[in-house]
Amino acid sequence: MSRTVYVNGDFLPEQEASISIFDRGFLFADGVYEVTAVVDGHMLDFEPHMDRLQRSLGEISLESPYDRDTLRAMHEELIARNQLDQGLIYMHITRGPADRDFHYPKQPVPTLIGFTQASNLVDNPKAASGIKVASVPDIRWARRDIKSIALLAQAMAKQAAADKGASEAWMVEDGFVTEGSSSTAYIVKGGRIITRQLSQKVLAGITRRALLKLAEQENVEIEQRPFTLDEAKGADEAFLSSASTLVFPVIEIDGVPIGDGTPGPVARKLRRIYLELARRRPDSA
Ligand code: PDD
């Protein structure tokens, strides 16, 4: 079935959607994006996603002509027109088409696109089995807090992991794990969750935000600090989070089983309560 996608104000069959080859998103990766999870036809954490979008836009000095109500309406219309029950909404804003010139155009006409991608978020078999992770050097730029559409380093990382039979890459810099190629990384030791503190070195995950709040409510201790790859390999458990996975337990890193090599209790519990909350109060998880 052909999807209905969104381009600059229009909802179109995906085959009819197009953008200019001069779009700065295409030529310079000059744009930012968001990916929002949809469960039972409702978006999870829409407002925090839009807060992060606003921040990313500010960091690249791109003023969006689209207010939040317009963006929400676009997302909801995409869900409705595509009858999306479970999956993701991808959206991005670029600095739009202009003659190829590194300088920002004086009067940009930003491009906004959006589309849905159905996927099995709730009963994903990887949530039950856990996943394998492979480490790769973190070769990305220095502003990973900006959700930039420049994702070549992450695509290379994910492919390198896949070539080793792993589902996700954990990127390592100066011996410390920064994050997954498209997810936040966590380990658990002695009942405490350890995940890197927010900085320009990592993306401020929206799922991370929700999970840490839930963990606090459950009186689970949280340490926000970098951890090394060796520490991760010796942890009691490990897991990752993102809009596209929610929570996946990690059962192996570089071939080393984590804990007893099965999904750990903290990851399983966080996934369960995050999903319960999402299904009860879809937009305020
Ligand atoms: N990626 N870190 C990186 C580098 C990411 O690309 C993502 C998400 C996350 C988790 O963020 P969130 O919880 O807000 O999804 C962390 C999305 C899903 C993607 O690019 O498809």
C-alpha cells in the first residue's frame, strides 16, 4: 500500500512527493529531524520531541515557519491518513532550496517533510530475546546534542555492527561509550542504572527522559556518568532506548554475554511500565 506523505503543506502519495535537488538538506545535510513513536494510533511524548526540535533549530539558527499546532496537526493527519496503529513518524526541516553556497541564504524557504513507518513496537521479538551490540569508534562531529540529519557516521556504525551479527552499535570515544548509533545506552550495576549525563557528546533522548523519570518513581538509583566499554561488558545488565525500540535489553557486547546472557530485570520492567504508561496516557509518558 502506498503511503501518504507530507511535503511543504501537501499530503501526497509517496510516489508523487519530491523536493528540489538544490535543497540544502540534500546538499549539506543542513537540517534537523525528529522521530516520534506511535502506539495504538497515539504519539508518545510529542511535546518533548517538539521541544527538542525547537532547540535543534535554534542551534543551527534556522527559524521554522511552522508553529507547534501546525506540526501536531501534520503528525496527526499522517497517522489518520495512513491508519498507523504502531510505528514511527519521521519529520525533518531543512534550510530549503538555494544555489549551492556554504553561507546560509539570507531568506531561506525551509522544507518540511513528514512520513510514517509502520513497525512492531509493542511485541517486537527483540524486546523478548534481547539484542547483541558491537562497539565501534565514535567518529561523529562534536555537536551530537543537535538532532542533525547528517547521519552517515551512524549509518556506517550500524552497518559495521550488522556485519558482525549485532543489531546495534555502541560508539566509543576515549574508552567511554557515548551512545548507540540511534539509541541511548545504559548499564545496570548493583541495581543502579548508569547512563551518560547530557552534554554536547550525546543526543538528549526523549525516551531516556521518560525512562529516568519512571526509574526515579520506582526508587531505582540513577548515576549519570560515562561508563567504559569494559565496565559495560562486566555489568549486571545492559539496555538501550529510543523512539524506534522503546527499550531493548542488550544481552551481548562484542561477543561477551552481559550478566547471565538473558534480558535483565531492570530493562524488562522499564519497558513494561513505559508501555503501560504510554497506553494509558499516550501523550504524557
Ligand atoms: N534516533 N541517540 C541517537 C544518536 C539517536 O539517533 C537516537 C534516536 C537516540 C534516542 O533518542 P529518542 O529516545 O529521542 O528516540 C539517542 C532515532 C530513533 C532515529 O534516528 O531513528
